[in-house]
Amino acid sequence: MISFLAGGKRGRRDAVRPPALILVPAGVGTALVVLPLVAMLLSVDVARFVPLVTSESSRAALLLSLRTAAVSTVLCILLGVPMALVLARSTGRIVAVVRALVLLPLVLPPVVGGLALLYAFGRQGLLGEHLRAWGIDIAFTTTAVILAQTFVALPFLVISLEGALRTAGTRYEVVAATLGASPGTVLLRVTLPLVLPGLASGAVLSFARALGEFGATLTFAGSLQGVTRTLPLEIYLQRETDPDAAVALSLVLIVVAIVIVILTRSRRPAGVL
């Protein structure tokens, strides 16, 4: 009996094995991703690596990136969880339109997103003009960096969490409500614990996207050292004056990205390959 089941499992694995013909394009695709990273790794000036990544401008840019990315991730959670709940638990044409608008930053060029934020929150913008009357300037400040990062990172959390909510379904929520639990209790004690892996993955992806944001930040916040110059902007500037420093800082971002990918993989629900 055991051997039969083992044979059945082996048969299922063999049945879903991809055809050998696709191994070539799969290998080419892998090489397309890996080779540039290897080339960059081989070009790192090992002797100067530590001084390059610990210079004053590099440390300021890295700390600013980490701080703003962390704040924007918190904002993504606070705003994205309600958005994902509404999208996952609602139907209709209006919801479909709202979902398309919410996910629009995924496909928009970052520079376009930065321009949109500038025309909304800039000094002469739709809301910025009124905020300025109250003495609040957002554009070209650290707040602008956080808004730009949140704008581009929020869809990653929403789409991850909405998928987790749809996969989890509503049966446990219905049971809890039937037993007399209030909507708030159902949300905190049933819904969120069920989708916690999806929420964690979405938060990690949002942090990664915020950390690597360039175009919207440059357009909306500028590049002021210690104020709005994040690590991607520092890499871009160093590329013109000190390519070795740009490569060293790029390697730091690559290491962070690898860690994020590993964390995201480890937070997948059991049974998801």
C-alpha cells in the first residue's frame, strides 16, 4: 500500500514535469537576470568597498532610505489593509474600477507618478496650494519622499493581501459572526490571523519597492542630501563621479533585495510552493 502511494506520488511529479523543450528559454531567462548581477559583483573594488559604503553621503542616503521606507511601509499597512478588505469582500463594476485605479501605480512610469504627486501636493498643486496657506509645504521635503514611496508601494500590499483574503474565503468569518462575534472582533480575531502570511509578504514587498524607488522621489522630492537623497538617488549621482562607489552601493541594495526575497519566500502559507 505504501509503495503504491509512493509510486502514485512519483507519477504525479512526473506528470507535471515541464517538457525538456522549455529548458533552453528558461536557462536564457535565468542568465539574463543572473549575469548582470554577477558582472556587477565581479566589478566591485573589494579594497575600497567598506570606505565607499560608509562615507558620509552614503550613510546619510542609506539611513534616510531605511527610515522613509519603514514609515511608508507602515502607511501602506494602515491604508492597504482596509483597501484590500473592501476590494476582496465587494463586487460590482465600481469595485472593478476602484481596483484598477488602486493598482495603476504598478504600471505607471515612476516619473509620471512623481508628476502626479507634484500637481497634487506641490506648492501650486491641487491640494498643495491650500496646504501652503496653512504653512505646510510637502514637495521637496522628507515627507514628499514618504508619499512618493507609499504611492508606488501601496499596490504591492493591496494585491498580496487581497489575494490572501480571496484564498481564505469567508466561511470562518461567517461562523464567528453566527456565534455572536462583532464585525470588529471577526476582523481582529479571525480575518487578520488567517491572512497574516499574505500581509507579511505584502509588507515586505512594499518595503522593498519603497527602498528602491527612484523616479517618483526625484520628481516630487528632489535630491537634497540628508533630506530627500535616498540611496537610489545617491547611486545615480555617484555613477557620474565615482563609478566604484555606485557599484558598491548597488551591491548593498542587491543584498537587501536578496534578504527580502528570502523573507517573502519564508512567509508563504504552508503548501504553497
